[in-house]
Amino acid sequence: MFMYMRTFSSFSVDDLAKAQRFYAQVLGLDTGNPMGQLELNLSGGNNIFIYEKPDHVPATYTVLNFVVDDIEKVIERLVMRGVKFEQYDIPHHVKTNEKGIADQGAFRMAWFKDPAGNILSLLQDKNVKY
């Protein structure tokens, strides 16, 4: 096994200024700008590095999941800030309700996109009382 000091994840966007506004102002996350790019400073000491890429293609999978205590309240707040939740109806996989929430067994989930089209999600564990 190799030795490492810490880990972080990263993904690209097509417009760093739009991403900065979305993550800082719409989602209310703590952000920084190392190397002229964007860093999300998340709870638990987790960081996500977001870099601008001219030929960016949005991920077709979820790049970032936010565990929340009350998914409906968080959706309500984000909708008021202009976030649009995705609607899915994929047989035998996932079906969302009118709010964009899917019941996935022990979890409730909802998906939305950042300005670059990357897929993000909210996830509520139904077995955990916060």
C-alpha cells in the first residue's frame, strides 16, 4: 500500500464564475480558490476541487451527494433559490415524485444539477434520527 497525507475528489465545470456563485450563494457552501480554481470546504474536513475545463462534458452520474436530515425542507429552501430538481422514471431503478424525491429503500434521494450540468444529490437516511 502506498502512503498518502489526505484525499479529495474533483470534477470539472465549463464556467468557474458560475460554479462559484452556485456553490457559495445558492447552496451556501464554504468555498476557496486555490490555484485560481474552486474548492468546496465541506463538513468533516472533506474538500472537493472543481476546475474549469474548456471542453467540459457534464458527468452522467452523481458527482456529489449531500446527506441531509430533512430532504423535504432542504428541497423547499433550494427551490426558493432557483434550484430545479430532476424527474426520473426509470423502470425497476428509480422513480421520483412531484418534488423530485425517490424512495430508495432505507434512503430518500433527490437529484439536481449545477450550472455546468453535473449531477448532485440530496440523501436522507430514513433510519437515522437527527
